[in-house]
Amino acid sequence: MATKNFEDIDYHNDGLFVETYEKSSHHIFETTDMGGEVFQIMCEKIVKEDLEYRKQDYIDLLKEIIKQRDEEYDVTNKYYHQFENLKLFLEKEIDITERKLSQANWLTSDKRKFIEGELSGFRKVFELLINWKIT
């Protein structure tokens, strides 16, 4: 036991599976964390104590899950609105730039090329935005 570093059990604090079983006249206490790291302790006997959870424990757990879900929804909703605002902004800029090019006959050749380049950039960004997929 002195060689076991108990701080290594669930080092990342992301949850783990606990299992107890018998193997060759020894009892094994084994944990496996979410990363697949296994931590084993062999002993002569494991004493288990079955506990009953209180109703309040389940209520607290449900409240925490609901809170996490709501927070994730809020973040998702925020990003969705930012995404939509960006699309609207780009649509407006594309429209304005197209009108500039079609109506402003007085533009110099250099200025026209600059605005055409600007329009091309807006269109590329807009296409990337429209075709973007979350993976």
C-alpha cells in the first residue's frame, strides 16, 4: 500500500468506474478512469457497505443536471445568435458592395478592383459560414 499514490486515482477528476472482484484467493479493488487508466489494490478481504441514498440526494443531483443543461443551452443560444448576426452583417455588406459596383460609374479602375476584391472576400467568408458544420 505504501507504493500506491492515491492522488493518481481519477487524476483529472472526470469520473471513474469502481469494481471489486476475487482473483486467486485475493480480493481486488479496481478503478478505471475515463482515460482508461487502471488503478488496482489487492487485499485479503473487501468489506462492502450498501448505502441508501436519501431522496434529497436525488433531487440535488437532478437540480445540478438541469442547471448544467440550462447553462449549455444559454451558451449554444448565444453562439447561434452571434452566428446569425454575422450572417446578416455579411449579407448586408455584400448587398451594399454589389450596389456600389453597379451604380458608381465614377469609380477609378483601382478603386473598382479594390471593391471587387472586398466583395470576393465577403462572399468567400459568407460561403464558409453557410457551409460550416460542427464536427
